[in-house]
Amino acid sequence: MIKRIIASLVVLLGIQCSAQSVSGKIDGYDYVDLGLPSGLKWATMNVGASSPEECGDYFAWGEVKTKDSYNLDNSITLRETPSKLESASIIGKDGNLTAQYDAASQNWGGKWRMPTKAEFDELFKNCTWTWTSIGGVNGYKVSSKVAGNNNWIFLPAAGYRNGTSSDGVGSYGLYWSSTVNESTSNGAYGLGFDSSRKGTGNDSRDYGHTVRPVTE
């Protein structure tokens, strides 16, 4: 599973983290300003979590509710081409999920949404990624590279859901972006990582991945 989404990635060392950074709050949820060129702010925790180290909920791509089972038959987007997804208003002309099908927008409301593939790529380029553990939970501390900005977020290695089972919790993370893969009829982009690799790649839309919201 992990090999599909984290090819050609970078090895990093792990250290222990200090207290979680918080820059402000929108609609009841904390965010962190990492000084990114776009000005994008990242949430301190996943949808469905109550602390930064909790895994939170898992969502099939383009779906806004959790399920007992994540499979081919109950995915609402799996067999639809990008053109059909746009015709159904599941994605916009930019290839990203519309608010109605965005798990962050629907569960947190207000100005929150799922990050795009390009916004995950921005996070890679402009932050330092360090494998570490918080409260006994493995994941990445993602720290600003901007001088004087000591802010960071933590992305727990929450694994994924396939059918009724969980896999990879504590070993790797899989986070959906809102961006469809326009070259396939069943894929979307997401963030994948383990202790030595990270990157964006394609995965099948029926799998249950975690979601980390962003806001402008």
C-alpha cells in the first residue's frame, strides 16, 4: 500500500518535540502559521481528533462521513472519471473537491477545507520534516524554515482503512488532498510517509485516509 504513494522520497532523523505551536483559532479550531509563501494556515489536528497526536477519523476520497467499511462497492467516486466528477459538481474546474464533498469543510465548517496536492507540495518545500513521537505516537514534526518563526505542526502516522481493517497505525501516514488524479478513473492525490520517506502520490479513492484541514 505505502509503496504506491511515497516513491522517490527523503530520509530524515527523529527527535522529541516540545509543546505544540498555536497561532490562532477559527470557528473553534486552532491553526498554525508556518510562514508559507501562500499564507496558508494549517490546523493543529486531524478531522475527528481532539489532540494533535490523535489519528482522528478516516474518509474515502470525496466523502464526508466515516463508514464501517471502506471498499469498492460503497465508494461514491471510485468509478467516475474526472469529467463525470466535474459534471456532478464533486470537483470544480480546478480538479479539486467542491465544499459539499470536502471532509474538512463539511465537518469543521466555516473557512476550513482540505489541502490541495500543490499545498502539500508547498509544505514539503518550505518546512523541515522530522520523524518523532508525541505522547507515544509516531509521526512528523513539520517546522517552519522562516527565520524567527518557530511554529510547527504534528502529523501522526495514522495508517489507513481498507474494508473493516486498519493498517499501518504508528508506522506510516496517509492523508487525502482534495485533488483528483486526472489521468485515472479511480485515483486521487494524497500525502504518504513513513519514518524515512514522504511525498505526494496517487491512491485509490475507496481507501479511508485521514484529513488535515487548512484555512486561508
